[in-house]
Amino acid sequence: MNSNFSLRILSTSDIHGYILAKNYADNSKVDYGLSIVSNIIKEKRNQNTILLDIGDDLQGNPLMYFHQLNRNDYPNPLAKVFNYLNYDYFVPGNHDFNYGLDYLEDFIKMINAKTLCSNIYNLDDEYLFTYPYEIKEFKGGPKIGIIGLTTQYIPNWENPSFIKDIKFVNAYESLKSTVKKLRKEVDFIIVAYHGGFERELVTNKPYVVDTGENLGSKIINNIKGIDVFISAHQHRQISELVNDAAIIQSGSRGESVGMIDVEFKFEDKWIVKSKEATLVKSDNYQEDENVISLISEIETACQEFLDKKIGNVVLDNLKVEDMFSARLNKHPIVTFINQVQLEYSKAMISATSLPNEVTGFSKDITVRNVLSTYVYANTLSVLEVSGEVLKRILEKNAEYFICEDGEPKINPRFYYPKMQHYNYDMFDGIDYLIDLSEPFGKRIK
Ligand SMILES: [Mn+2]
């Protein structure tokens, strides 16, 4: 028997619909996307490779928006590409629930990859996605346990009707018992968690408020016996060894592929000799033409849909050139969106944000303009709040800006560890001023 074994683990996450290396706002070429990832996988995969994707793939760009609108006319293009790339495992992320559970379940049925998730249950206490983990045995090699895990924070975001009768269990508590159980049966444990880190990896200082959304730090600091920890959700690019665990987070939209190499040696049992975690960046690779042709039918139909003209800009200039000034001065497009929301919701006051990057509208408004500007079109909610609560909302929101040497700047909290300019809301239906010379909590006039 050969007493050495080399294992390679390749992973992606947070693809958000980016199959093609294309920015749908203007069809310009970008250096990320599954079509590029495909060439990385072809180059790096060997016979002892596990390939996984750990979620947030179905929502986030116009192609998948178009698909979910026309789900009965086209097979899911992402599922087609998953099957072409031959993924072994999939772990659902929070955004994979955004178009309803049936949409996610259709995707899961269509992919050849096995879906793993150990902390989401139905009301009968059965695993919602059937398989909590998998034990994989390579011929002449170690037994590998692969555990799927998803952020339990989903009920804080999701439309309640999409997740009714679903129980999300604390990821840390759930994993603790799964690892304990699995440890006796396997030589090596891979945790694939659609969630991120609540603390700095090296200093262990908290950098986000610990709400339970991200529990990666608590997990790697407290649960013994995790050999590989694949994280996601924060769109960060991480490859490190911490407390003996190899840690990966591969950015978003296929910017990079996580690659972990493990060398084993057999001495009465399988011993890990070395572990290495790296990120293979997509900007050094070309697109795989096969992926492009695999989804060409729906892509053509989607492009026609996006170019459909649906209106004109008559008065204001609704192009957005500078994101900072668009937020600081509340660009007219924000007020336009609020007017539309007010008309359809019949509410008194409307709030909207701008996503991290937007184009705004050209003179002839197309569907493409709208979807590139109003990207979170999945949910519009109407809430009843008191004036006091509204004031607190505005104050919280005003923390987006800080003042340095008399100049307004963006509070770093909104771009580190994750870009979240979309958390700055702008209101219509009320008049308010933000006085940046005042401290947080006392700025709204
Ligand atoms: Mn996520």
C-alpha cells in the first residue's frame, strides 16, 4: 500500500450569477466569472480533488434575475454550468433563498453536486437539504468528512413567506456536535460554511458587531478537530493557516478559486504532513468558450430583454458619475426611485439606497439601466414606525459619514471588512439635514 496521499480541495462561493466575465451594466469585459473559473479548475483539478461551492450563487445579476422571471422557459443556466464544471458539493447561502424555496430546490434537483447543510431543518426536525455532511473515501487514501453549514441569520433578511416552516440552528452549536460525532469516523474534517469571520484572524479583535451572522472566529478558536475551514459571505479573499486549520475565502463573482493542498502519510493511521492554502486569481486566465456556448440561448434572450426601452428621461440628468457625491447630495435618481416606491406602496415616506456601484439612467431608459441601478429589487416592504423610531433610523444612517478636517468622508465601517455602501439609505417624504459637525446620535435636524 502506498503510504502517501495528496488531497486537493478547490472551492468557490458568492458567484452571484456571474457565469460570464461580463458587466451587465454596459457589457464590458471583466476579469471574473465562472467561465474563467472553469479554466482554473481544468488546470488545477487532479484525480484526488474535491470541488465545492459554498453558496450565494442564484441571485445578484441581471442574468439570474431574467432566469427567475422566465424559469419555465429555460433550464437554470447556473445549474448547467455547475454540472459542466462537475462540482462535487454545494452548500446553500442566504441569497440562494431570495427567489423562493422552490427556485432553490429546482436548482438543487438539477445539479449533480450533492447539497450539504447541517444546521437547517424542517418542522419535523429533518435536514431540509437531506445531507448534513458526507464521508468521502479515496481509494488508498484517508476518509474525509465534509460538513455543510449556513449562516443562521437568514430570518433577519428573508421574505418570511420564503422560509416559513424552516428552522435555522446556531451554526457554532450545531457544528460543535457534528464535528464531535464525525471525528470518530473520519481521518480529516472539512467545514464548508456560508458565513464569515466576526474577528480579525490574526489579532482576534472584533471588527463587526457580533450578531451571530458570522461565527467563523468562534468556530476556529473553540472547536477542535477542524482541518480545513472554507468560509464565504463577506466577499473577502483569505488564505491562511490559523490554529492548524487551513482557511479559505475566495472573494465573490469568481474572482478567485480557493485551493488547499494536503499531504498525508500513513503511520498506523493517516497523519497530515503538510497543509497549504492559496487563492488562484482569475485575472491571469481566459474565459472557457464552452461555458459561453453552454448558456448562449438564455444569454441572447436576456440581452434583448435588457435593451428593451421602457421610458425617457425628460428633465434631470439621471446618470450617476460619482458615487460619493450621489450619496452626499442625494442624487435625483434616488428621489425618482423613492417616488416610484411611494406610488406603488402608498406609504408616506420612502427610503432607498444605492448599491456599491450604479450607472443611473441614460436618456432612453432601458431595463438594463433599471437593473444596474436598482439592484435589490427582490423585496419592497412597508413598515409602520413612530417618529421617534424614524429619528433613530436617520441617526443610525447618518453614521455613514464622518468629518475629517472639515471634509465629509465615508465611515470605514462601510467598506471594511466588507463593502456595504448600500446600507446608507436616503429618504423622501420628509425634510431632514445631517449636521456632520455633531457627534453620532445628534446629527439629524
Ligand atoms: Mn452571503
